[in-house]
Amino acid sequence: MTTTLVEGLKERISTSISMYESLGIVLPGTNYIDLIQALFGCIREHPNDAWVYIAVTRPFESFTKMLGDLSRYPNVTFVDCISRASGIVRRDEQCVYIESPTMLEKVVMEVMNLFNKAPENAGKCLILDSLSTLMIYNDPPLVIEFFYHLLNKMRSENIHTISLVIEEGEGDKYINKMIYLNDKILKVRDTFI
Amino acid sequence: MNKDKCVTGIKELDIQMDGGIPVGSTVLIVGSSGSGKTTLCMQFLVNGAKMGEKGVFFTITEPLFKLMSNLEKFEFFDKSLIDNGMITVIDLRILFERMGLDVEKYTVEDASALLDVIKDIAKELEAKRLVIDSITALCYRLQSREMIRDFIFKLGTFLATIKCTTFLTSEVPPREFKFSQYGIEEFISDGIIFLGDVERGGDLIRTLQIIKMRGVNHSRAKYAMSITSRGIELAPLLKVEEISSLLSRKVR
């Protein structure tokens, strides 16, 4: 069942990013791991594309535990927004650490620096994991402004964006406002497949 | 490249100034301790040197060895630019000693002698970019507001004639929106770049704002500034929080 779900998600994500500039994915927390596997499946299937993964929900370390050796995904670089704030001090060539998830402008700067290093003709894709977690650390209106800036910046640079929202209970009004800024929304449900 | 503009080499800053600073301007770089004044100035000199413009850096606040060891951590810094004379770094305190000016307060003659030496150095080295770090520490030795005004005005006027663009760093207390210690420097300068910070969730976000730049249709927006191993980087500052904190202050 899980394999089917991951494969289904992978296919829908791949199709969506080939058609739309920005994709919003709304999912229940219970399907988080499935989605991560699907996303990294997509990353692996597009080895010539440059991917940047903004990690707010889980630290970079946790991805190495979830996915194993990340050198199998050399085309992805992480921007970890939470490790430093939690007092985790590590270094890794595949990860850029931000001091705090409140430093949203710095996130944009680091993302742009990473994409600027990518080959000019490579496809570029940004994953923001997640808008809902960013709202734990920042005022919701600030996150909306940040997301507006980020989406527009990425659109102007022809970079695809995948933003995640982890749903807990009823949909939040700010989350609804933000997620509809995307060109396409994918809602993951138990009856998804 | 526009010959009338001095390109700082910090992309976002140049964009904000429609291409750069008008050549020959005197710009006050204002900020509290640790705000990035010295880094901004050195990046300005290094980027200039890489474009073939010679620069001079006068330091009063930091000994040379400390300044150098701090700069070596930045990717933009290239020590060969100092070795080959594209950038000259001078410790003003050593210069004061050699000129017999190691006194607490200067007379008009002392100030005039110092001004002549700085002018001679800039001319002899054919400097196109000059930094005094900091003008606040230098002005401390001048006895009156008139002497400060006269010193900066004469220095700026001379450097403009040799088409040398100058950065003067101005030290201000943290969290105060003032541009200088003596209240004069900002009126004589052609430009003011203010380095400050805003608090967000207990963290301090560095900011940069161009307050004034004569002869340029410049942005007045506040930018978030980051100092990384690459040097200074800027991105538009998110505004929502500032607006809501201003509103809550008014309500109180």
C-alpha cells in the first residue's frame, strides 16, 4: 500500500512540476514520510536538475536517517533552518545552515546563491518543507509575505517551487491564503490512490 | 560601465543606487559596533581593486594585524591586492605618532597638517577609492564642530577633484536612528548608508538602508543584510512585522 502511495505521489509530482511553475502539496502528518520518499524519488529521477530543499520541519540529520547516504542524491542541497536554533552544530557539504527560522530573508539569499552555482541550462526546483512549520516560528502574515516574495523571485528566475503544508485538523485561514498562491495544489488523502 | 558611477561590486547595493555611487562622492557608512561597516568598506575597496581602481584604507579603530586576520576569512579578499599595491592599508595611529600628533586634542594647525598628509597619500597613490575607519575616532581629536566641519569638507572637496570616492565610517550607539556622534558629518557628506538591525522573535536581523545619495535616484527601502564568508549580501526586508510593531506602539 505504502509503495503504491509513494509511486502515485511521485508520478503526480513529476507530472505537475513539468506543467506548472509552482505546486502546493497539502498532506496529513501521517503521510509525511511517504511524501519525502516520493520527493526524493523525483530528485533521483532528474539527476541533471538542481534541487534545493528548505528544511524547517525536520533537521538535515533526520534526512540522512530517513534516506540513508545522501551522496546518492548529489543534485540536492539542503538549507537547514532549525538545527542551529536547536543548538545542533554540524557541518556538511550538502547543507547550508541558517542561524534561525526567523531569518527568512537569509533563506532567500542562500537559496539564490545555491541556484546561482548550478549549471545555467539545468532545470531548477525548490522544495519548501513546510509553510505550516514556518508559522510556528514566525507570525503568519510575515510567512505570507515571505512566500509571496519567494514565489515571485523563483518565477522570475524560472525555478519550480514545491511547497508543503502539513495539515492538522481544520485548515488554517493563513495556510489557505498561502497555498492558493500556487499554480497547482495537490491534496494527499488516505483515499489518494 | 558608466564612468560617472563608482560601482561598489555588491550587486544589490549597486542596483539600489541605479548603478553605483557618483564618482568623487563622500559617503558616510553609519552603524553601531559589529554592524558590518568595516566589511562593507573593505569589500568596496577590494571590488574596486579587482576592476583596476587603487584604494587606500586608513584605520584608527583596529590594529593592522587584527584587521588583516579578520579579512582573510572572506572569500572576496585577495591578499595579493595589498602585496601588489592596489590596496594600501595605513594605521593612522602610527601616522599620528610619526607626525608628532599623538596628543588628545588637535589644534587647527595639527588638523591641517593631518589633512595635507591624507591628501598627499591619496594623490601619490592615485587612489580612486578611500576609506577612513572611523571618522568618529578621528573627529574625537578635533576640538570643535567647526573644525570637524572644516576637516571633512576640505577632505571631501579635494578627493572629489581627484575623482576619488570616499567612505567614512561613523559609529553610533545601537538601536538609535542617528547618523553621527557630532551631528555634523551627515550634512557634509554626499551620501549616507545606514547599517542597523531589527528584532524578530528575539533574533537580530541586520539591515541596510540608503538614507541619502546626492545625484542618484536611489531606493530608500530597508534591506536585510547578511555577512557571510562571501561578504555582504542583501535581500528586501520583509515588512509585515515592522508595520505591526509600529501599530502596536501607537496603540500603547
